[in-house]
Amino acid sequence: MRIITGTMRGKKLITLEGEAVRPTSDRVKEALFDILQFRIEGRRFLDLFAGSGQIGLEALSRGAKEAVLVDSSRASQQVMEKNVKAVGFDGRARLVPMDFAAFLHSDTSSYDIAFLDPPYRKGLLQQALPLVAERMNPGGIILCEHPRDEELPEVVGDFVQYRQYRYGKIMLTSFCRAENE
């Protein structure tokens, strides 16, 4: 696993080992950032269910102002700490060792871009989406990674499903405010 482009291009990252871990593939990660293209520079990025932190760190490498990496797993937190230090983003990456719901209920920040990639088929996307929608800045975008056979709602708060992108068995679904379509 590595940073694809930006200031830390090619920098290797570590990931958790084991069957329960499912890092975003380079193909899907590249597609995700193709979707975001010119929306990253200077923005606040939320990486919910961050795992190794690779998506938030990629956003920082591509010019995001700040990335908030949230994951409740202690093992994930340890990996994220090592990755943040390895790429030198200590001042711009904020690690949050909390459950997503507790974080979203207690956090008062707002975000320009949110990426949600929870464990598959547990209903976590459906729980997290409305809470994330409340934290988004005007013009914000929410992107979700999920299996192709998992249905997401068409409307979440004042966000609507904008586009879906298929990469084999994986989907990326984007949500934008209705007036920003």
C-alpha cells in the first residue's frame, strides 16, 4: 500500500494484517481521487472508519488542509500513528480513537469531503450517513465505498445520491446537496 500521488507520492504505508481487514485497493483509491480531482486543495477531509488512514493521508498528499481519521480499533490507531509519522503529516492529520457515532455526536466541526468505508453488510453506512450529512459544509461531497449488492438511500438529509461508480464487486457512491448537483 502506498501514496499514489502528491507531495508524498510513492511513500509506502503499513496496513493491518488479517481476514477482517479490507484496505481500499489502489484501483478504487485512484478512482476515488479522480472523482474528487479539483475539490481537495485546501479542504477539510473526514476519513470515517479510517483503518490504516491511507485515504485521509492520500488527501493530505494531494493538498487537503486537514484530515480527520476516525476509527475505534486500537490496532488501527497504532497503524495510523505510524503512517502519519512516516509521511510527516503530524500537524495536519488528526487521529480520533472513537466509535463513529460517538465522534459524530460529539464533534462540532464541519467538513468539505467525507469518505465512509465501514465494515461491509453491517448497516453502518446507513447509520453514519445522516450523521455525516449534518457535519458537511455547503458544497460538500460524501463518498461511500460499499459492496455492489448493498443498497444506499437515495436521499440523506439534504444530500441526494449523485452518482455511482462500479469497480468489480465494489461501488463508490457520491452524495451532494440537491442544489449542488
